[in-house]
Amino acid sequence: MDLIEKYGGAVPRYTSYPTAPHFGLAVGADTYGKWLRALPSDQQLSLYIHIPFCVALCWFCGCNTKATQKYKPVSVYLDGLLREIDLVAGHLSPSPRVRHLHFGGGSPTLLNPMDFACLMTALGDRFRFSDDAEIAVEIDPRGVDCAKIRAYARAGVNRASLGIQDFDAAVQQAINRVQPYEQTAQVVSNLRAAGIIALNFDLMYGLPHQTVDGIVETVDQAVSLRPDRLALFGYAHVPWMKKHQRLIPSDTLPGAQDRFRQQAAAVERLVEAGYIRIGLDHFARPDDPLARAAAAGGLHRNFQGYTVDDAEALIGLGASAIGALPQGYVQNHTDTRHYLDRLEDGHLPVAKGLILSGEDRRRRSAIERLMCDLRLDVGDDSYAPLIEAARDQLRDFEGDGLISTIDGQLTVSDAGRPFLRQIAAVFDAYIARPGRARHSAAV
């Protein structure tokens, strides 16, 4: 049987474990408040801030966002976000230290320079930022002028992540994201001129009308701009979850075999260009901290993908934002109206969450190490029982050349790397539970 047919089924991306569809109502605002108060005074934190607005909706998008042509909803949302910052900080020890801050969306670049500065001032008033803190902003190059870039630089932003997806004009039309190469190149130049030199690019395969030759050309154009990191994601067509994806006709999407060829060609081109392949879908220059962490076994995985961030507490701020604390996960209300109503009433806007059991922690560690290191120590007391329980499935992977067990290490082969999510899924105790979640294709 063809490996893509055999192993290309739908599984989670494992940016967390257990994954968000398994969060429930047992965790609410009161529990979250207790977890925040329990964090020690020397706890290092990471912050994620979600801005759920865009000027126009990209049809491929799987994020929690909505299109708006007016700034008033954004201003109202920011007022709520400032209240949440105060509420969360009020539960913590004074001036907790932050090592990482990430603005995601939607399009954080929708914020005008004054509001971005106001938001950063509020964060600086309630949190202490480490001298070497990474402050990253996701950027839509179509809506970023020099005034916004200057505001980012003044606020201490030192990393920018640019959404590109594909430079081919026909693909851009098909996903409602027209973004010429020249526009992106100008934004890159402006960022570097302002001193924001750590740059990430997001590329995507499996989009409508995409071809192998087309994605190779996109990779070449992206590489010509010399980003430090690139992510190569497979388009997740989930129209049952994201209704706007119905605007992409299914017959314009490449099939599983074509998706696989696109991914393989893009990977080959990036490696030829000198980038180190990180885990499943990230690439970095050899001197980048991500590549160094991967080589040293210090790579981690969070809701943005692969990271060097090892903070035990990630606080999510904004509608739909997810937080990860030592005790478990919390997620804010996805609907902005519900999110704002909870804050108006003076409550933390938590909708659901999950308390981690000891078994969850063991499985989470196994999945993270496999996703990051592509290997597990068979003799580790935490992993050995899980490996034994999954032996039949693992034997199937081994028979197909996707993994090997040598010198006490379960190792994912080069042939197995595209199926890494499927291999990790054998340690997922939740995935077989009926009626809880639907996921995107693994390849």
C-alpha cells in the first residue's frame, strides 16, 4: 500500500498535548485565577497576545479572526485587552519577568502605531521584560508602512514573522491574498533598516492551483530575501470548521500525492540553500538559535510551532488565546463579544481548559520530544511503558522504514519525517475518543 494512502490520515499538529478540542468546562476563571496566584515570584513567563481582526479575510486562513473595514471594533477590543492585562497581572506576584512576547492574529499589524505603543506601555507597566526578551510580531506585508515599523522598533520588537504563503499570482488570487514579491521585499528592507533583523517567513503547500514548479519558485524568491527562519506548513482544508474555506473549490486543490511532491521539493530547495531542517516543518540558518537548540536537544513546541522558549508558564491574552501553566491549559472565549462581556463584568474571560494528569504529562513529554528531536529513549522509565503499549503500531512504522530502534533509541528516519505527526499520534490517548475532534491531513 502507498505510504501516503496508509499514513496520510487526519491527526493533530501537536502544538500542545492534549490538544485544544479536548479542553472542557471543568476549568474556568476561578481555577485559572488559582493557577496564576500559585506561580512563584521568580517564575519566568511567556506572553501571547491575540488580535482577532484583519482588513480582509484570506480564504485559506484557519485562525480565529474576522474582517473589518472600520477601526472602532479594534479600539473596543483593545480596551478589553487592557482590562485583561490588568486582571491577569493582578493575580500574579508583583512585576513578573517576561522572556518572550508574541503578537499573533488575525493581523496584529492592523493596530495603528499609537495603539500598539499604548499596548506595549501597559505591558511594561504590569510586567518586567528581561533584557534579552524576544518580542515578536506577526506581519501582513500588505498593511505595514514605515510609521508602524518605527513604532515596533521603538517598542522593542526584535523579531518579525511575515506571512507569505506563495508568491504565484494565480495562487494568490485563489486564496484572496494578493501580495506581490516586491511588496514583501520592501517591507523586509524597511524592517532591517529599523533594526528589526530577526525575520521569519511562513510558506504553505497544498494551496489551490499550486504546483511543484510554482512552490520551488516561491521558495527561491523567499530565500533571496535571506530570512533567518522559514516555516513550511501544509494547507489545512477544514471547511466544516472555517466556512470561508468553502470559497476555495475542492477541485482546485492538489491531491495527496501532489501535496507530498510539493512538500518534498520545497524541503529539498531549502536544504540546498543552507537551511537546517527543524522537526517537521521549520527551517533555520545554522547560526540561528532555533538550529542551535535543535542540535543541543533544547527545542520546544508551543502554539506557534517550534521554539527555543522553555518557560513553564505561557499566558494567553485576547479572544481565543490559549495559556499553558504547570497545572494545565486554559482558553479564552473565542467570540469577541463573550470575551468582552466577561471582562466588563470583571472576570477572567476563560471559556474552557484542561487539568493535566500524570499520564497526560508523560504522553505530552513523549510527543514533544518525538516532534522536536525525532527520537525517544526506549529505556527511559517515562517512555518505555508508552512504547511497549504502542508496539504493534510502531512495528508497522518500522516495517515501512519510517522509524528504527537502534542502540536503545526509537528514531524517525528521513523517510518517516513527513509522517511525524502520525507517528506521534500513537502516544495520544485522546485521539481515539469518538465525537471530540476532526483534524487536518497529516501530509
